[in-house]
Amino acid sequence: QTKDAPIRDWVKLAVSRSRASGSPAVFWLDGNRAHDAQVKAKVDLYLKNHDTSGLEILTMPPVEAIKFSMTRATAGKDTISVTGNVLRDYLTDLFPIIELGTSAKMLSIVPLLAGGSLFETGAGGSAPKHVEQFQQEGHLRWDSLGEYLAMACSLQFLGEKDGNDKAKQLGDALMKGVGMWLDNRKAPSRKVKELDNRGSNYYVALYWAQAMAEVDPSFKDFADKLQASEAQILEELTSQSQGSPVDLGGYYWPDTAKASAAMRSSPTLNKLLGL
């Protein structure tokens, strides 16, 4: 049963996201459906409580909304889909798959009524096969892009919500580092003896440290050491760590010490991180 308070917050979120992004927001509501007609009446009422000047706030039936959104997507434009939970899972699978080939490379932010937020990464349906390969060949091809983005956005959220400048600085730098990671194509390979999740994590650390060094000189020495150790770290994370079975001590409940040793298989990187 749809409650009044969530609808108020839903409308507020739509307006705030449209304002922050400059993109049109589309409420997916069909006025010919009894439920949608009731919700639409509330949406129209509560929109009056917000400053929508300069914003494009639309209401469309789902068929028209998807056509509108897809037309914009093919032109490289963003659209905010205001659907509630009904179509959320569908859309958070559809658009990442169309744009990136997988829903694992996406981030879903879920603001909560009490003021917090959930930062979710993509689907994990392929995880069993990834773990199977890791156990058999010592190569973990899981792509952590969604986790990197979740961490960056959560730090930015903390910085903005609590006025924590350090947290925002870390979040902004991580977002920039992820951009460098994408530009340099440091996602994990599917093949053994090539870059895997651990090597990808090294590059995120490197680019994050470099981005932080631009705004905080205290990070420069660490960033320089990470860069200087690149060849040795990659050797330890590929040639020396892959190609043999890995004992994690279990699948659903792995042994913490064994899993940690397998995931932190570069002594050089561990030393730089103080592990």
C-alpha cells in the first residue's frame, strides 16, 4: 500500500535530482490506471511545494516514458526515470546492459526517508562463476567498478550532509581516479595471467592517490611510491599469484585468513599500504 510520506519524499527527490543534474525528470504514471491516477494527483499537488523553475518535470505512461528515455539515450542524453520500486530493478538492469554490456558496472543510490542513503552496486548473478575460476586458476575477474563508485558517492554524500570537507575531498578524488581507471582501461581481464580484480584495485589506489596529491601534497610521496612500484606489484599480482588453484576455505563462508591472503597477494603493495 502506497503511503503519503514516501510520495512526498519521492517528489522531493525527483526535483532535487533534476536540479542537480539539469536533466528532465519523468514520472512513469498512467492516468488510466486507478492506482496511478491517485498517485499522479498527489504528485501534481506536492510539486507545487517545490521550485521547479527552469526544470523539465514530466508525467508519462510507461510506454511513452520509455520511448522518450530511449530516444534521449541514443542521443547520449541523460533522463531521470521517476518510477518508484515497480520498474526500478528493470531499469537498473536495462540501461547499464545497453550502455556497458553488463549491469555489474553500475551504481544505484537509494535515498532514505530519515536522511541517509544506500549505495548499491550492480548485479552479482555471475559471481559464482567468478569464484569458481578464482578457486581453479587463481584469477578473479569480478569488476569492482560499482563498488568504487559507491565508495566515492558515499564519501561525497557524507561530506555534503555533515559539512565534512575531508570526506568530500576523498570522494571527489576517488571519482576522478575512477575516471582515470576507465580512460586507461584497467578493468579485469577474463583470462588467467592477465590483470584481475586485485590488479584493478591497485590501479584505483594509484589513481586515487594521484588525484588526492593534486589537492593535498601529503599524498604525493605515497602516490609516487605506488607509481614507482607498478612493475613489481603487477608481477606479484599476475605471474606470481595466478595459474594455480586457490584454497579459500569455503564458498559461502570462506576462511578469513585464507581469503585475505589470496586477495592481498602482493607483498610490495601490502607494505606500502601498511598491511
